[in-house]
Amino acid sequence: MLLQSYKITRILPCLADPEKIRVIAEISDEIHEVFPYLNATLKGCIYNHPANTLTIKKDQKLITLHVLHITLAKIEDENEAEELLKWLKDLVNETYEKRGQIEPNYSMAAELKALDIFKLLPGTNCKKCGEPTCLAFAVKLVGRDIEITKCDPLFSEKYQEKRDVLIELLRAAGFEIPQNPLGT
Ligand code: SF4
């Protein structure tokens, strides 16, 4: 068994939607050895091999596996977090057991798509970023031709949840984001 146990260590409120939470769980064992095997078997993962992170999208939730902790975003409550962590623990251990039959995949499998980014933008086409539409901004962002911070509205409290998920997704895909993009 690769992963013995996990423990929820932080539950952060979501200001934009008080019904949802963001959860961080510490894990008992280093699990990065299994990442290329999960990347080979799960659809839609983003594997950042140099940073040792694997991001999985499951039912609108965003789960990022790190070497010694897991972050869960867009979570309804602690029970849902516990269920997801149990599912993850089983998945990690089952995949690790079967690794001899799986060809590991070290590529950044599902590259970030402009549409993935677009869904997390305000969607108002306000043009404050200098682009005619949010989709045009998303295309430039995925092509690394514009910084996320150019979308001013995204950094308002109203879009905090979308912003957090988008920043997590971009970081997982190897994009460089300022440590504190709000500049506070
Ligand atoms: S500033 Fe943000 S919300 Fe406005 S058009 Fe650009 S991407 Fe869309």
C-alpha cells in the first residue's frame, strides 16, 4: 500500500459562495511515484512532472495531488471531502498495485484548453483586459500571450471561487502566477 492515511488539516471558507469550501489534507506517505500511472489511466489529468503535481477534475471538483498533501476545491462540505479522500486513497493504492501493467505517462497529458480557462472567467465580455471577449482573453492566456492579472474583474470578491480554481489549474499546468496576484 502506497498511501496509508490522510488527515484534513485546513478547511478554508469560500467568500464567493459560503456553501462551498476548500480543503487541504496532509498525507502520511509520499505518493508522487504513482502520478505517471494515474496520468496514464485517468482522463483529463494535468500532470506537472517537474513540480510533482497531478490535477484531476471530478464532478466539477478540482483535486490536486502533491507529494505530501492534497487540495480539494469546490467542495460542498467536510463529508464530501472525506468521501473524495477515501476515493482517492483507494485509487492511489489500486493504481500503484497495478503499476506493472500500466505504461507510465510523463507528459502533461491533458493540456489546458482555452475553453477550460474561459469557463472560469467572469464571462461578461467587458473588454477591460483589452480583448474583445473573454474567449479571446482565454485563447491569449493559454498561449501565454497575456497575464491573468489583466482581467481586473476576476480579482473582485465576486469571482473569488472561479479565480482560485483558475489559478490552481494554471499553476498545475506549469504557468507562472505571481505569489500574490492580488498585489496586496
Ligand atoms: S477583463 Fe476579464 S471579464 Fe472582461 S473581457 Fe477581459 S477576460 Fe472577460
